[in-house]
Amino acid sequence: MEKQPQERNKERSKQVILDTAIKLLKEKGIKNFTVENLAKKSGKSRRLIYNYYGNVDEILKAVLNKSDFWLTLEERIEEVILKQKSENTKNLASLVFSNHCDTFYKDSLIQEISALELTNKSGLLYNISNSRERIGEKLFEVAEPDFENTNVSIRMLSAILIGGINYVLLHSKTNASTFCGLNLNNEQDFNLLKKTIDQIIGWAYEAERQ
């Protein structure tokens, strides 16, 4: 059934608000983001923005659902798992970590969120973390059987890899300095990071059975 003009207009307005919010957040950061600024930049009233999104946290959540790799993955996780499971869960692991690197490297908003998660408490940050955990559990359900009767904990390995990726990239982006002599703002060193992660995943899957 074709959508009514009123419904189409609503969707267009919501998209304008969301696109403007993404632009503002990347320009000014979360701490300087306000509905008043959003209304001015988008040309939409504050009343309309609140009517569509409720509050600032819901706007931020909508933005992250479009940009954060883990949250965008939530909508298509079953499809990704089915496709990769039929081949090799090692390929699935490599895909997940590679995409996480790319997203974190490119998106300043996600970098800011990661830093805030270490220093602030809020309902939004808690919900974002829980969303990532739900996705992680689905991936672990598929991957863990491959590590039965080995000394490898894929959960701990994942925690160390994700924590390491986030830290070294955040360090490079924030301080524009080297880390262990590596400059992750340099394409060659960034690609080396991804290659090394893939090597670590490969070593884990080659672990000897007990």
C-alpha cells in the first residue's frame, strides 16, 4: 500500500532531524549537543523534535543505530551468522573485528562514546553497552563450540582485542602520537593492526585440543 502524504512528510522530517543531529554531533560532540541547536540547524521546531524522538537520549540512540557497527549489526545479525556459519566461524570473527576497526577508526562520535563509557555513567551509555552485549552473546553462541576442549577462551580473547583496538585507536586519534612506535593514523600502520588481529584470531582457531 502506498504511503499517505502525511506519513511521507513525517518520515522526511524525521530524516532531516536525524541527518542534522549526526552532523551536529560530529561537529560539536555529545557534551555540546542540545535540542535547541538541533532545532535551529534542522529548521524544525523543538516541539516537533520531542514529538518524534522524545528526548536527547533517544536522538543519540537513533544516531548510533545508524553509525555504530555493533548496533547496526543487531538488525541483521541472524543473516550474517547464517551466512558465515555455513562457511567458517573464523571468517565470521575476522569480519566482525575488521569491521569494528574500520568503524571505530572513522567515526569520531563512536570514539567519544567509548571515552565517555570509561568516565561517565548514564542510562544511554548503559543501554548502548547492553545492546552490544546482546549481539556479542549471539556471536559467542555460534563461535564457542569451536573452542570446546581447548585452552582458548574466545570471550576473553574478544574482550582483550576489542579493548586493545579501542584504546590504541583512541590514543592515536586523541593525542596524534605513536603507540609502541606505531602511528595508527597512518594507513600502513592501521592496516598492520587489522592484519595482526587476523593473525591472533587464526592462532586461536589453530589451538590444540586438550
